[in-house]
Amino acid sequence: MGGLKVTLVRSGVGRPKDQRAALLGLGLKKMRQTSHLKDTPAIRGMINKVNFLLSVEEVAEEPTLRRRRRPKASQSEE
């Protein structure tokens, strides 16, 4: 199973709420932002919903998952 390289080429401003939600689900917030995703039926469905706003390329390797760092808890010294 390969991966997909998805780039936002047209803006989601003024689009219906469900299309903007699909863009966020793909991890795209800004113009020309690229996201590397696994090729799954759920991802393909989101891409099909907003395909006129995207550029999609198939890549051979699967994307590596990056973990988000948790913000450090502020510790007050008393």
C-alpha cells in the first residue's frame, strides 16, 4: 500500500462547511500546503469531495506518522 501527496491549490474560503471540514480532515489549512497521507478509502473519499481544490500525487512509500508534542505544563515554583 502506498501513500498520497495532497496539495491545496485553490482556497477553501466561501466553500460549504462540509468541504472545509474535508480540507481540515486532510490536514490542509493554507494555500500550497502539502500533506502526506496513507492511501485509505476514507482519505480517498475526502479527496473526492474537494478534488477541484487539490493536486494529488501517488507516492511509492507510506508516510511516517509524526506525533504531536504535548505542550509542557507550566510549573510555578513556590
